[in-house]
Amino acid sequence: MSFDMEMEEYHEDIELKKKYKEELEKLQKEMTEEAKKVREDYVKNPSKMSGSYIHIHENSPYLAEEHERLITFNKKDLVKKKNS
């Protein structure tokens, strides 16, 4: 390879890198704008779900027989049973 070919390839690489950088910046801007829209929509229309989950261990009172349970749950409320 001659020096001129290497320089030509080098300049082509630089041009490609500029194009890739411009494309990435464009995509970044689009993604940022979309994220802002999602956030604004959530503020206007909040989800009823908290995004959290409940993990129940195999020894959990939730899995005990009904008469053995230490707690009961009525829809959203947890009620601890009092010791008798």
C-alpha cells in the first residue's frame, strides 16, 4: 500500500465516523424527546400500579392454612391477627 492510499482510507474513515456520530446524536435526541413525552404523559396520567412486586417466601404466612395464618389480607389492606 502506498502512503496516498493509506491517507485516502484514513480520510474515508474520518468521514464515516462523522456520519456515525451524527446519526448517533440524532438518535440520542429522538430518544430523549420520546422519554420526555413518556414522562409528561405519566405525570398527566399516573399509573395505578406502583411498579413493585411482592415476593412470597415458601415459609410465608400467606401460604399457611387459613386458620394458621398470622395475617389476613382484604384486597389492598393487610391485617395482622392479634395473639389470643
